[in-house]
Amino acid sequence: MESITGKPDLSTLGIRISERLSVLCSVESPPIVCFQSLTDLLDLANCERVFRFLHLLMHQLSEAGAYAHVHFDPRDYDERTIRTLSPLFDVTLDTRTTSAEAYAESN
């Protein structure tokens, strides 16, 4: 496990993830990239740039057989940001619900 601390720019972040991904793809289990908060990315750039960054990154992770785990609290974002970024993710889970039925109904 490797954490990226501080606030690197999106290009540096993308390069570091790509370098680490190429190493991790040589192991048997698929790598997982976790973004503990999209707020950190949105502090680095505007929503459109973050969308483009994540769109490319999600494609790269998919091609490598890797997974992304992204923490995205809708209370932290305006509706436009939520509508812009949500389609990037295959599955969303509202952790405020505890029922699997509520989760299934929302997808």
C-alpha cells in the first residue's frame, strides 16, 4: 500500500498512479486505487479538469484490470458537480441507507 500525501497537481498524481499501477499489475490480485476524498482532487482543479482526469484514469484502471474505490459525499458538493462526476463510476453506494433493497432500488 502506498499513500500519496500533500497536494500534487493532477499530472503528477496521474504519473505516480500510472507508475505504481504498472508495478502492481504484475501481481496476481487486481490492484485497487482508493481516493479517500474527491474534495482533495477538486481542490487541485476545477470540476471539468477533475472529470477529464478521472475519466482517463478510470479507463486506464479498467484496461489494467484494476479497481477504483472513491469516497464521494454528496453533502460536500453542489448538484452540478454531482451530476458531472457520478457517471464516471459503475456503482454508487449511499452509506446512509442500511438496506440492500434501498441500494438495489437506487441503481
